[in-house]
Amino acid sequence: MFALSLVTRLYVVWAVPHNFSFDGYQRWAGREHILVQDWLPATQALIYAIESLGGDINDTRIVLAMIASLAAAMGAALAGACFGNRAAWWYLPFAVFYPFLTWSTVPYQEGTYLLLLFSALVAFQHHRVVLADLCIGALCLVRYEAWAIAVLWLMIRRDPKAIIAMWGILIWTVIRVGFDGVGHAASPIDFADWNGLLERTSPRIALTTLTKLGHQLLNSAGWSALLMGGIGGLWALKSGTLVTRFIVVTVMIQVAAIFGWMLGLETAIERMQVIVVMTIGVLATHPLVHMSKKTRWIGIACGVAAVWVSMNSISYSVYAAKRSVNYVKPEMDLAAEMIQCGPTCRWSISPRDGLGTRSRHDGCEVIQGVTEYRHGHDFICETWAHPSGFQSTHTAVWSRGKYLIRHRL
């Protein structure tokens, strides 16, 4: 499973050899720091380590692809531990589920999160409870919804020794209090999603957002995963094991996080599907195993459907990645021009704005996210605060749909 998953991700990296999307740009721009913005540090620590060892953005993407492939393999291992070896192979379509396949090849945290979550449950299933506790603690340094999962974990463990599962929360609390919680600002962009929160609670906006999420589920075949997973979840609630019931509640926590996320972003994005579908996919293997055992023809039909979904998912992953890159094509062209100009060129950029979620991002973020260049060192962004005395040799000004480049004599 790991090999198959890794090959598909390396194919995406090869087919789309560029970093993409704004959190990915921010994380790469902050590669010399572990604490970036107000984000939890686990994934950024990996990027920091790769950069410290001399790696570039392509090396980072390959390492993250490996982590995501390990996560998929652990998901298959969890399905196998819960439902038998056949279930592990039925997890293959989830290993290449297109939002996960796309976003796990750039600096996002879903691969890290799923690897730690699945590793904890596999370890617990094999009675290695200390390792499971440690993984849950690390999970709390990836995404905040893991804190609710950690509390749930303590409830099912019912053992005072399980308190070590809170080590991640403790470390982050010490960082926030002891170091004033200040992360490196890779850009001055406002990341406070609660700004204007009251204006984003109208029924009209909620209906529009849910409709958009529904379309995304149809495009990704996520609806079928939720259907099969729902069947598996009902079984888990009725006669499942402690681990399968824990998965059900974990999915519920993630669904609640999605609704909170949509409220904060005022929109639905494809990446919201990843953790829910990948997690409920473990439960979805249970009805798939039973259906495939009924008759030979049902088994063949399920197998053909799984292969068809997997191949379409891989194809759509490349399309989605290219779409993200094309969204910032003017900045990509400018970045290529800057690289071709060489290290003696020093740029002053007046960027395109109104990009990304809630139109709060700009073109300078893209330049930092796809090159080795940094604001204040290799170029200045005219709309950001910048040091005085920076002498530019070139200017790039956004005007009427393109960057106008001038050489200062």
C-alpha cells in the first residue's frame, strides 16, 4: 500500500513541479522557523528540518508525499486489524482519494495528522498502549481538533497512565505562555478567520456553502465513501469494537470541525473532505468486504468500481493541482523571470491582491512560496512593511491583468 500510494504522489509531484496554495506558500516562506503564524508546529517542524539539511521545496514535497503514503498504509493496516486482510486492500481507493492525493504533495498538515491518528489506533489495537498515547500527544501538535480527540482518548483509556497523551497540549501551552505565543509572520496577511464572523452566519451563506461542499463531494466520489462509511459506522455503533466506535466519534468531531471551518472561511474547500473521508474510509472497508464475499460477480463489480474510482481520482488530482498553479500563473511567470534574472537583480513588486480564501492574499505570498526569495532580503513587496534603504534594480507592477516589468538604470 505504501509503495502504490507513494508512486501516485510522486507522479503528482512530477506532473505539477510547483508548490501551490496559500498555506503552502506561507509554510515554505517560513521554512527557517518552527512557529509560523499561530499554527501548531508539528508539520512546520518537518519543513524546518528539511530546510536545515539543505533541502528545497521539491525535497519538501517528496518527504511530505512519503509521510502521506505512510498515513495511507497505516489506514490500510488499521482496516486490516479491525476487519481482516481483505479490508486492507479495499482501502486502496482511499489511499489515492483525490483531495488527499493533491494536498499531501505540498506543505499541508493532513498527511501528518492522519499518520499519527492511524498509528495510535493501530498501536492500541495491538496492545502497545504507551506508543498509542505518545502518538495521540503528537497529534495534538498538528491540528486543534485533536485536542477534543485527546480528551475522548482519556475517556476510553480509563487509566491514569494515559495522561501522557496530553504531552502535546502541555508543550503548546508552555510555548504560548512562556514565549508569548508569537509565531513568525511570513507575511502581514490577516489570518484571523473570526473577523466579520457575525456577517457569515446568515442562512443564505450557509446554504450556499453546503451546496458547494455537496458538489465537491460529488466530484471527488466522497459521497460514496461517506455512504459506505456510514453503513460501517452503524455496524460499529451496534456491535463494533472499542477502536471502531472511537473512529465513529472521531469522525463526528471532524465533521463538527468542518462546520466551524466553513463558518470561519465563509466557503467550502476541497481539502475539508480529507480527514473525514480518510478516517471513515476505514469503516467503509467493512461493508465492502461483506459485499465482495456475497457472490463472485458482486466481488468483481466492486473491484472494477474501486479501480475506476482510483484511476479517476489520480487523474483529477493532477488536474486539481494544475488548476491551483494556473490560478497564480502571472506570479509564476514573474517568479520565472526573477530566477532567470539571477541573484544580482533586486526586485520591487507591487502585487496583485484579492487572491485566495476571502480574497485576503496577494501575489507576494506566491513569489515567496514558489522560490527561494524572501521579502526584505531578495525583493520587497511595496504593500508590506519593508526596510528602508533597499535598492531595487527591477520593478514589477500589477496592471490590467499582468505584471509590467521595468529595469531601473
